[in-house]
Amino acid sequence: MNANAHPPGVVYLLDDEAPVLDALGFMLSSRGLDVRPHASGPELLATVDATPRPLTGVFLLDIRMEPMSGLRVHEELMARRLRNPVLFLSGHGDIPMAVEALKRGAFDFLEKPYSDNALADRVEQALAVDAAMQQHDTRQGERQARLGSLTEREREVMQRVAAGKLNKVIADELHVSVRTVEVHRARVYAKLGVRSAAEVATLLAGP
């Protein structure tokens, strides 16, 4: 991936060995990535807790550290309901732990010694996944806000419009005039930003 083509977001880097932290930070920064280095789990979690939501970016964690292991940090991130991709750096003896981390939702692990290019490429792929999730969450938020703007009567009309019912049928079911249904339908379209019954149905069926 081109150094200038990575998606927005930062790399929260964690390693308790200063030389490794510096080397990784320099290498990832040279690829144009925004690196936030941390020397301990508590330090990283303090940064996370002070960062406004939604938190964008990925976590690159050494798996074996003191006083808090990378696995424990991962557990703390999940406890905070953060879904950002997490990558682990693991030694050969840490492979079983890394595999367990994958089962718990980690994005990937890289075994030491690793190729700088392979590591940077994988981090950029994780950033692309995070960007896609952030866009999905934004769309979901917009969808919920639009639906939340409807009145109870407009919701009743919306459900029937999405089911493909004609205005006269909707009017009979709701015991109102056809003109009233037309007004409510127009308001539903305007609030939801759609132009047809098919688009209403698609919006309601969205993930």
C-alpha cells in the first residue's frame, strides 16, 4: 500500500522495551502512519480513557509485558466496548497465547522476528478495516437519527409504506383520510431522505 494511501486513524503502539518502541515508532511513522507510542498498559489505557469517542485507529501490542500483559490490555479494551482492530507482537513461545487472543477477537498477531514491511502492511490493512467500521457506525447513527425524528403516526405510515400498501389501504387501516396519509407519507420521505417506498423498505432492512 502506498504510504499516502492509508485510511485515517492512528496506531496505538505498546511495548515495554524502549529500543523496540522507538524502532517500531520510527518504522511506522516512515510509512506515513500517525503513531502514539506507550511504554506500559496502564499508560495506554489512560490515553484511551482520555480520548473522545468514537476512538479511531488500531492497537499494536506486545503480548508479554510488565506490569500488564498485552492480553490483559486487550481484555480491558474489550471491557470498554472498543472494537478497534488489535494486533499482537509475539515471540515463538507466545503463539498459543496469540491464538487464544485471535479467538477473543484480535485482528492478527505477528511472530518475532517479523519483516518491517509485512508488519506495516498488516497495520495498514487493520486501519482500513477500522475506517470501514467507523463509516458503518456513522451511517447507522444517521439512520437511527432519521428514524428517531418520526412521530408515532409517521412510523405507522412508514411501516405500511415499506410493506408496499397503497394510500387508500393505509387510510382504511389507520381510520384517516387518504389526504392525511399523503401528508404523512411526504413527511416520512422528507425526514428519511428517500424518494420511494422501495427506498423506505431498504432503509428499514439495513444492517
